[in-house]
Amino acid sequence: MSRPQPFEFGGVLVNPGGRATVELSMPRLYTSNLMTLPVQVVHGRRTGPVLFVSAAVHGDEINGVEIIRRLLASRTMNNLRGTLLAIPVANPFGFIQRSRYLPDRRDLNRSFPGSAKGSLAGRLAHLFMTEIASRCDFGIDLHTGSNFRSNLPQIRACLDDQQTLELATSFGAPVVVPSALREGSLREAVAELGKPVLVFEGGEALYFNESVIRTGLQGIFRLLRHTGMLPASKRAKTRESIVTNRTSWVRASMSGIFSRKVQLGGFVKKGAQLGSLSDPLGDEREAIYAPFTGVVIGQLNLPLAYEGDALIHLARVPDPDEAEEALDEYTSSLTDEDYGSVR
């Protein structure tokens, strides 16, 4: 394999085997303080693909920030082939404010591909697309649940594309969810460039979840090995994902207090009780049941619910026995798998 040339990014040349943090200029704060979008470039000693890994597109979704920090700190990255562009905080404005949104109240993940002359969100989206996404062969965007919801670690992707399907299953998340492209999302904008992109979901906004962080980190290493960006490892284990063909949120049939009886990753059969709703006095009470056999991949953590609120997110499983086995394997793998030594 030929030796790569220096990688130019944001006016900085990164030599093979080197790394550099490049700060892309963003609109200033109205206090006149400078704002930048930090990107760490890791350029391997041998040629290979270019991958971006981003987090905190929603500024309050912070599990991915820690995943990227551990990824960059791992000695395993010294063996990288190709180039990694790591963007731990894609929405610095929202991250500072601990908010999903930007100061203009726009959702960055509904503002792609953006415009150099658009809104604040549109300009940040445009910067990401022109400086980062356009340079890459594929990408991984890290997210968590929002609005008092938490998610079981899962990959969301367009599974109609064979290359994307292979990347999604190589990640080894407990569940792979087919997901249509949403207008204005980073995933849609990158797909429009003809490049595969995965969304990793796991945990809850504004909280670290160690099992989610480990799962995300393990998954990135698996994907890097699958694509040849890291050499194969005898210690690393492959993990089968549950590929679902249907997901559905079970919603509140009345307003009240929700008492949940199931947990994330729980396997439930059709007709099983998921929980119950009652008014504060207990005069009215309604049980909530599973509409089909599946795995709990999302849940509302706040017990206060209005009629129609999403309570439990279920993913249909094609083979219940295999699904239970895969979930057991996922739980055990969190403690015994090598996912990269940290410097």
C-alpha cells in the first residue's frame, strides 16, 4: 500500500501518522467573542478511507462527546489507515447552553445542507457540509434520546443501500432500525452526496450512560476494522444485531401518571403489560399493553404524561429466540470485550 500524502484541512497540513486540532471559524457571539468548530484530524501512516464521526449536533446530547474523546485517546488509533475527522461538538452554541437548539431556536439537524447566507443554523450546517462531509467517504453521527426519553443503543440507517446495510450490521449495536431520510437532517444531506452515513442512538440527553458509551466506542472500532481502517483483531468479537422491520411508539391513552413495568432492552410478547396510567387520586386507571412482540428500544423517563404522549418505543423482532440471545450477548459483552486501550 502506498504511503499517503499530507492531509490538508482548514489550511493545516497533517503529515502521515500525525494529528492536529483545527478550529473552523464560526459566527461570533454578539459579545464579539470568537466561536470556532473544533475538528481533530487523525491521519494514518497508510492510505485508506476518510471517515467523519460527529456528536452533539443537538447540543444537549453528550454521550457521543465522551465516545469521541475515548476514541481519540485510544492507542488503537495509532494503527489507523486513512483519515478520521472527529467533531465531538458539532453544535457549540447549543452545547454551551445545554440546549438541543441554536440561539435562533432552530434545530441544526433540520437545517442541512444549509447556506452560507442563511440563518445561524443554516450557516453552521453549510460549514459542516463544505469543510467536513465533502471530504469524507462515509460518516457516523452520534445521538441520544430527547425530551426526557432514553434509547437503547441502536443504529438507524437507510437499509435499502447494500453498503449502508453492511456498515450498519458491522457496528454490532443491539438493534438496527431502518429509518427513512428526514428532510434537513445531516444524514439526508450526506446521503445526497452519495455517501453512506449511520446514526447511532443511545441514552438520554444531558447524562452520561457508561453502557451506551462503551457500546458506541466498541461499534466504531468494529466498523473501522470492517472497512480496513484498522487491522483485524483476534480479541475483538463480532456481534449479531437484531435487524427490525418495524418500530412503533406506544402512546398514552389518557393523561396521567405513567408507571412503567418494562426496561430498555426488555423483550416483551404481544399483549404483555408495559405499564399503567392513572390520575393522581387513583380514581381512573388504564393498563398499557404491547401491540406486538418486540424489544423495548426507547422509553419515556418522565412519569407525567398527556394523552397521546409517546411512552414506550417497541421494535418488532423477526425471531424471538434469536432476539433474546442477542440481547443476552449484548449485556455480557459490556464487561468482557476489548474496545481499545486508552493512553
